[in-house]
Amino acid sequence: MSEHEPHTEDRSSHAVARVGVVDDEPAVRRVLRARLEKEGYLVTEFESGAAIVRQGGAGLDALCLDLGLAEDDLSGMEVIPHLRTSAPDLPIIVVTGQSDLESVIEAMRAGAWDFVTKPVDADRLKLAVRRAIERTALTKRVAELTRELGEARLTRQLVGQSAPMKSLFDGIRRVFDSDGAVCILGESGTGKELVARAIHEGGRRRKGPFVPINCAAIPEHLQESELFGHEKGAFTGATATYRGRFEQAEGGTLFLDELGDMSPATQVKLLRALQEKTIRRVGGTVDIPTNVRIVAATHRDLEDLVRKNAFREDLYFRLMVYPIEVPPLRERPDDIPLLAAHFLRTFRDDVGREVARISTEALEALVAHGWPGNVCGLQNIVHRAMLTCDAEQ
């Protein structure tokens, strides 16, 4: 791969679109590069299909790809699926001879954005690249707006401006665009399910379902059935086929709450499901492929459970790809006034009136309290106070 950039561009002062050119003929690359640089683009040259596949399309806003690459190289048609995987939003403009329009149709079906024919017409090339750049800009803007919407939902549900909460927000944002397993750690009442929902709603699986399951609330003998489902007649009382939480969460997020209370037998089945990306219903004989993101949560010390052989070490490492610690309320007292005001708004419909404020003395008492029940404890106290107070104050 060789890279050439015009020296007249000041990349530090404004964003300049970068266009890749893939062709095994140096003369053709030079012609395309000259025409694109004339339009103000930064051009990166690739002398082979293998070179652009190795680079992966990173940093490019558009790519001109010759379909007729050398026989000892990857063909242009073979390059397209590689780039659709590594750079799915990169618009690819295929370049081909006029007599090879069947290949153009095949390339467009494979994911190419546009095409130009040889000999390349300067105006046609200019139009195709400009449209591709506009598409990239629109894709980036949609992604930005989606992230902003996710962050707006995040701050609306998770109230706080303290340093611990800013650190929490940063951790959540870091996993928006990943499918890696997340384990949310924190005391009871800190809002771990809210964090899990924020990860789901701000991430790439937001259009899919969010399916929670509380492992502590389900008897051990029913955990496997709840997670993986069961076939009709699999056991006494199984009068119909049941799609478990894995199947219900297909394409979305499965939230395993109170993970530390999962039975050893279910841990084994869960590990297999994560490794194989398939599940088998209780009483079933068919492996069902799954496509879910796993977010887990626990208030227990999983490392200690592993040391005591109460939790599988291999499952621990499988789920602890990215741990997120939710701070207890006592470590962020500056957020208590914000939370109290939030709960005043939340419960006004329930109590049938609007309580405008909390007295200074009451607020000082709330801030000074240790809050063993964390945010849930504060929420209950504010709700109770609104129900019992006589005046709207």
C-alpha cells in the first residue's frame, strides 16, 4: 500500500474527506488520484485488493475499487464482502469496463454503492464520489444523533452530576457500540437494572427487546427452563412449548440480574450457551442459534464466590469482559438533592398533588443519612413523605 496526500491541505484546521483508490495499474491510480485531489479530497492509494482488505477501510469516507484486479490478487468482487464486514458503512464505488455490466450488477447486489466505467469520465467520477461522501456524512450524523439520544435517555434515567456518576456515565458510553458482555456490580438499590437498560437503549441493539431475568427470584429447578425454554411434555406441568428468555431476547439484550444466585447446574448450561451461541430447550433435541447481548448484574462478590467454588471461574471470565461499578449513594451525597427533586416529579401523579419543595432541614437530614438502601431507599422515603405531608411544600 502506498499513501500520497496533497501538501496544500491543512487537516488540523478542517475536516477533509479521504478517498481510497484500489487498482493494480499505477497509471490508472495516478489519473484517479489527480482528478480526486483536484476536487480537494485526500487520496490513499492501494495497489491490490489484499492491501485494502488488510487496511480494512479504516479512516476512509469513500472507496473507488477496480473490479478487474490482477489474477494473483483478491478480485474486486472478493474484496467487497470483506469490507462490508470491516467497514459496513464505507460506500464502495466500483470501476469496471463498459462491457462488464453483469459484474457491476453482481457488485451492487454484494453491497457496492455506485459504479463508473472505463475510460473514467471525470464528471461521472466527481458525481459518484460526491454522493458517496454525502452518504458517509449522513451516516455519521445519524450515528451522532443516535448517541445523543442514548445519552439523553441515560441522564434522564440515571440522575446525578457527581464525579462517581460522571465516571459511571463514561463507562456506559464506552460499551454502547460493542456487543461484549458487561457485568454491573454494586450494592442492592443502586440502580443496576437502570444501568443495564441504559446500555441497551444507547447501544446497537436498541431496536431489539430488553429481556430481564432475576436469577434470585426463580427456584433452582426452574432456572434452566426460564432461560432456555422447554418443549411440551418435558416435565409435569409443561403443557405447551415455552420460549425461554434467550429466545425472547433474540436480536436484543438479555439481562441476568442477581447473577451470583444462579445455581451451579444452570451455570454449566449458560457457559455452553455463551460458548456455542446456541441453546437447547429442556426436553428438546435441537440446538437453536442465538444472537443476544449479555448484560449481567450482582450485588455479591463474584471473585469470592469463585474462590469458594460457588461460581464457575470460566463463566466468571466469560461474563466479566467489561465490569461497571455502580457507586453507592453514600459515596455521592451531592446527588441527593437532585434525586429528591426527581422523585418529587416522579410521584406527583401517584399522590394526587404536586409537592413543590423539600425543606432545608429535611434536605440536610437526607444528605447526612448513610442510605443502606441506596437510591431505592431514598425513593421510598420521598414517596412516603409526599403521601403523609399535608401541605404542597
